[in-house]
Amino acid sequence: MKNYLILIFLCLFFNNAQSIETKIIYNVQNEIITNIDIKNEFKYLVALNSTLKELDKERILDISKNSIISEKIKKIEISKNFNEVKIDEEYLNYLLKNIYSKLGLKTSDAFELYLNNYDLSLSYVKEKLTIDALWNQLIILKYKNQIVINEVKIKKEISNKSNIQSKEYRLSEISFEIRDKTEIKIKYDEIIKSINEIGFENTAAIYSFSSSSTMGGDIGWINKNSLNNKIYKNINDLMLGEISKPIILPNGILILRITDIKFSKINIDMESALKEAINYERDRQLNQYSKIYYNKIKKNLKFDD
């Protein structure tokens, strides 16, 4: 019933796809963006974060437009650095599983049926995941020497937090930029106001520069041992649904919300916990460098509309 209502919304929002005349809305360095591209982007974003349909028309279109422009810019840069827009099939399926698992689906076939409700194909989603994956590879190539991982410190933090009862958080994030520290409170208050008005998921889609914004900021389950002390201290006393104070990190500010907590009585596997913690810290830093590089290349591109 829920999917049926969403379909009705989409039809009313965009009318019949066949009746829409294709028009070029933007030309980014000879990569064109049409009204159909924006319509499909909207459907894709709503498929991953259904709360978006609660927003007004202008805001939805603005989010969809910015999202597809961002993808085109990344694709342009990818084409300069890779011979083809393609990744290993096994890795692609892994990325696909991460997406549909967060939607509560168990198989790619179930995901394909789910996408049919939004008039989207599995190949369309795979193409978008491929672009994201290649972009991440590019950021790693550009900034790998600037990623600082202190394994000794991480091991110590894991040891200090490890006990017989393991604690995991289901987290959602909003990462945003500031020009100087005087803007932190202003921006934070603005974001909290938005969360109160339209919800965390929709606010993440509007404000967050993290790739998780397409999923409403959801970053899934994170073991407490994978979090650095600064982040852990900011969320440790939060209750379900509560939002952290702004966490100041290099190149950006992070806000976290706890959407769920679970405990399990297990012995901590130091090797696995260390690997997870390193991956989390590396991804967090790469996400910040991703925004820096994106802003840099965007300034040098020609936009026509």
C-alpha cells in the first residue's frame, strides 16, 4: 500500500513520463542534464529515502538537481583518470547489497522488484554505484598520503572500551562545512531547526556533504570500539533519537543521531575491531577530502543553463 501511494505521488508530481518533452536544463562541460535526468534522480533519491516525498516541490527539485549535477561533475573527473567507467562485478554486488540491506531487503531480486515501484532499473542503480565507487578510488589515489591513521592510539582506545558486553550504535550523520569557528553555532542551530521541521533524513539530504546523504544520513551499525574517543564521548550518553552536539573534525563538522542501540555479550576480537575502526576512520577522512577535491574541480568547470 505504501509503495502504491508513492507511485501515485510520483505520477502526480511528474505526470506521465511519455508526455514530458525532453529539455536540456544544464550543460556541464558538455555533459548535458535534462529534465528527465532530474526526474529520474528524484525517483532514485526517494527510493533510497522515502521521507523526501514529504518535502515541498521546490525543495525536492532542488535536492534532485544538485544531486545529479554532483554526479555529472564526478563523472567528468572520473573520465579524465580512468580508462572506463567500470568496476569489479563482485565489488559492485557488494555495494548493491549494502544499499538494499539498509532498506530491509534480502536479495538483489527483491531490490529489483522494489525499484520497479519507482520505475527504476537495477542497471540504473549499478551505474550510479559505479560512479560513486570510482570517485572514491580517485580520492584515495589523490589523498592516500594525507590520510593519517594512528593504529597504536586506536588499539589503546579499543582496549579501554572493550568489555564482556559489546555495544553497537545504529548511526545517522550530517556533515557540513564552515568558513570559520564562529559559524558553528549558527549553522548547527539552522540544521537543528530544519530537523525539527522536516526530519533528520530530509535535513541530511539538504545539508550533508557525506555520501550517506542519499540514504538520509544512515551509516548503519557501528561498534563502539570503531569510534574514536572524540566521537564516542559525544554520543555515549545520548538516548535513542537524540542528536549530538557539533563534533569538530578536520575540514568539517559532524552531527550524529542514534537511531538504535544493541548489546551483545561477546569477547572482543581485537583484530576485527581494529580493522573496522581503521576503515571507519579512513572513510571519515576520505569523505572530507572528497568534498575538498569536489569543490576544487567544480570551480574550474563551465556551466551553461
